[in-house]
Amino acid sequence: MNRAAYFGVPKIVSYDEAVDYVARECFDLVVPTLSGLLEDLIPGSELCNRLLLEIDKSEEKNYGEFFIYEREKHLVRFAPRFWHRLALLIRNSTLLLDLEMKLGWAEVREIFDRAVIAVAGCSVGNSAIHAAASDMRPAGLKIADSKEYHITNANRVRLTYQDFGRVKSIVTAEQIHAVDPFMPVEVFEEGIHSGNIDEFLTGVSVVIEEMDDLKMKVLIRERARKMRIPVLMVTDLGSAIQLDVRRFDVSPDLPLAACADSDKALYEALERSERDPSRKNFFDFVYAIVGRNDGSIPEYRSIINREEPQIFGGVPQLGSTVAVAGGVVAEAAARLLLGHKMSERLFIHKFYGISFEEGAVL
């Protein structure tokens, strides 16, 4: 299976093919791209002078790259790849640099241009994917999730009426390609399982793990540890987020869970949950992998501990917290690639302004 060839992938076509295509709607992004760049580039700079020449060329009818979005029957003309992706990146400036701030913009781009980011799970993972694409524009993305979006997902994922009832990984890939058709995206619409996990991890620079499946949360860490791939996980805890970092690239002997002495407690919790999938055993596993910092968040704790009458049986989530979570884990991935060291665990409460780090720094 060519994973990039999911149904929603945009197809690049020639000018003649574009002319012959019967589209429901046509969109031209050349002017918004080049005019936006003209506003942002420094007048008189070499790049700005190149852009002025490019603007003259853009008057030609066959200028740019033409893409067909078959599902919507849309024909879209983009500026050439260099200018399109420059427009998506230029305002990032040099905000992401190496630890000693010695690398220039082009050198940072070389690092990100070689990076492949894999994200397993497209709820919180959807926010992480968009943030990683926006911040880094990496060499490629791998996205995995077999579940469908329901209307209840819209409290934390940006969705439209066209997306509900459709596979999360495909919808997420289409969202990325709606902005950047040049981004290589591999879609694992069947999710992660023992038969494809090595394929999912092969060639990956950083894994962002945001799955609900407890067994797969363990398995992906086991395989990443063996393949020496760093794993990041961000957990939203009401109004707080927690980032867990496993630097298996630096130390392949690390426990699977952050701030743990060994894997024993995690394996025991998983075994109990598989034998008896009760709410108690589920949360025992959760605590084995993320610890008990939820105790510092009163509203979240009261729901999890069922201290008050509840109308919702799942894990509560706020869309604003998920947005913060996606941004934090995406920047952690970028900083990791740039050589920054980080603690095993970072806790941030977005309202009270509480933050602290735990564990070793690698």
C-alpha cells in the first residue's frame, strides 16, 4: 500500500491537465503567497529582489504548481514549492535555535528538512501535528489513528461538518495538505498494531505518542527504545499539561515511563488492566505511566475521583488545554532535534502559572 495515496491526497498536475479538469471550484493562491512575502521580506535584500523577479514571472498563465483535491473536486494553483514553503516559515524567523544559538536560519532548516515526525493518535495528536507542521515544516509526517471523529471531539479538535464520521488520521492529513500539498504525509488509517509498528517507526526522528490503547502505549515505547528513537507524550489534565520525555536516542536503557526506576510497575498495571478492564485498573495504569501530578488540579481530581455527581464517564478535556499541549510537545520535538537537553517530565498549569520539572535531564 502506498500510504501517501489515501483518498484525500492532492494530486499535482500539469497546466494542460489543470485546464481540462472539470472542477467544482478553483482557487488561486499565487497572489496571497507572493504579496504576503513582499510585505514580510526586507526591501532591497537579495531574497526580496529575487521575489520581485518572481512576481514578474507569475503573470504567465502556466506559472506555479497545480493540484487537484479529488474529494472536493477543487483545483488549486499554488506558488512554486520554494516560495510557498518560505511563506509558511518566514515568520518563524530564528525563534528555534540550537542550545548555543550558533546555527543560522538555513542551518536550522537543514536539520528540520531531514526530520520525520511520527504522531500516534489524532485527538491531542491533531493539535501536535498542526503545531509541528507550523513550527518545523519537517521532511515528512507519519500519522496513525483508526478511530473516527465524533461531534464530541469538536471540543478539542478543529473540525467541520465534513469531518465527522471519518477516520481521524485521514482527516488530519487532509487538513495538513489543505495548507501544504508539498508535505509528505504517511497515513496509517488502520492505527498502530504489532504488525505495522516497525514500519511506522522506521526512518522516524521523533515519536509523539497520544494513543488511548494501553497495550500499544507500552509496545510503541518498547520498539522505540530498541530502535533508539526518542518518545514524547503530552497529557492534558484539566487546566494543566504534562510533558513526558523518553530520550531512548541518548540512553536505550531508560525505563519506559518517565521518572520510574524500572518497568515493573508499568507491566504489572498493564497486566491487571488487561485481565480486568475496570475504571480503577485503567487509572492505575495511567498513574503508572504519568504519575500523580493530577492531585494538584482540584476540578480534574474531583471528576477522576468521582467526588461529585458526574454526567460524563470518560476522561475530561478542555480544548484550550489541548491547544497548549500540542504546542508544548511540538516545540519539545523541535528543541530535541536542535540538541537541547530536557527533563524527563515538565508540568505546566496554564491558569495558576505553576510549573515544575521532574526526573533526570538528558
